[in-house]
Amino acid sequence: MKIALDPYMFRALPIDEMVRTVAELGYEYIELSPRAEFMPFFLHPRADDARVAELKNALRTHGVQLSSVLPLYKWSSPDETERQAAVRNWKRMIEITADLGCPLMNSEFNGRPERAAESEAAFWRSLEELLPVFEREGIALNLEAHPDDFCEENTPAVDLVRAINKPWVNYLYCAPHTFHLSGASEAGADIARMMRYAGDKLQHVHIADSFNHKGSSGLRYILNPPGTPARIHQHLDIGQGEVDWDVFFGTLRELGFDGVATACVFAWEERARQSSAFMLDRIRKELAS
């Protein structure tokens, strides 16, 4: 199993300093998430050969590896121009990931919930173009359901991943999305059931805490105007929210989880070092053999 850090809270640091910081915190792996000068959100990658070489050198110097690369592109957009741009972005980022020597990418479906059928159709069109590129470069792919996406819940997301029918395309369970993954009708969240449903496709977890937005008869959070379709969740330190961590970690142990476990807290940039160190210590105690 690989325990990785999503270094998003350190994105303002230069690349070498970011990697050095991750190493100093005790992590052996980085899940590279969007950063403006390398791989911005929803735009074409900015990294040229020199910047890729800079990152490779920093990883070698500080003894850290990439567990995965996490780009976000609107490859399931119902807008065909936007979808085609996303496919171009993906192709370049796959090329960069191969150059970095990283064997895994992970991402979201990135479509629209109010246009779910059109978004899924766009997703399949994008896969027709991209699956051969992933295969050619020998890069695996893990996908997660996300609030405000065309596929927001655990069961349909796992089914969609299985429908791709590639052994190297698998499922990512994101703990801070737990209360969205369980569906709108469930007051709580049966983490064990959801993970067991994913079964052998569960190859990646994102670890951060979140509050149950459905608690207190839906009044845990009051959003205005009434009826707004906005989604809400957090990425907090373990223990600061309401995810059942005994069940979460217990089920991973039961399943013999041996994939990537990424600490992905975003809420505490003012104490990013303390938060990241705490998360590593807790994950190691729960999962490291």
C-alpha cells in the first residue's frame, strides 16, 4: 500500500520546496494535484520539458515518488467544444505523466448532474479516444464520484467503472464525499456496504473528514435561497467531522486494501504542516503493516 499526500495546501511553494516539505513530513509518495504553473484546473497543462525535469529532479533529490497524478478536465461536458478541449488536455497530461514515470492517474467524471444522460454519453466519447492512449503509455486510471457531477453516488459510480471493463480502470472511494455517496434518501452513510460493493475495484481512497450535511433533518447547514442545488462538504482532519473512521479503516482492513491511500485535507492552509503530519501518523497506525 502507498500512503500519499495531496500537497494542494503547499501549492504556493516552488516545486522543489514543495517536494522537500512532503519528504520532511515523512511521506514517501505524492499525489500530484492541480497547481497553476504545472497542471491548472480545467485548462491545458502548462508544464514544458524543463518544468517536468524540475519535478523529476526534486523527486530524486528528496527521495519521494509519485503515487498518482490527479488532473481535472471536463471530459464529460455536454458541450462538445469543451469536451474536445478536455480530451486534448488529457492527452498532454498523460504524456507528461508517462515522462514522470508515474504509472497511475486519478480523476473525476466532470459532467453535469442536470444533464446526466448527455454527460455520460460525452464521457463514453472521450473514453473511446483516451483509453488507447492510457493503454499505449501503460498508465492505470482510478475514478471517483464527486458532488455536483453526473455520477455522484457510490453504487452507480462503481457500476460505471465496471462497465469500462478494463482491469486497469478502478474505483476511488473519497471519504469526505461519504454523505453524498450514500444518496439523498439516506440520513446516514453505510461505509462498509459501499466499500464492499466496490470490492476488487476499490484501489484508491482519499482520506479527510466531513460533516453530514443531511443531519438534523437537513438543517445541519442552511443554504439560501431555499431549494438551491448547491452541494456542500469539507476536507478536514480525521476526527473533525462525522465520517465513521472505525468502520472506514476496519472495512479497508477487512478487504485487504493494498492500493493508494491519499491524505487530502484542504481546510487548514494556516497549519498545513501540522495537519499533514497528523494525517500521516493516523493513517499509518490504521493501515500500515
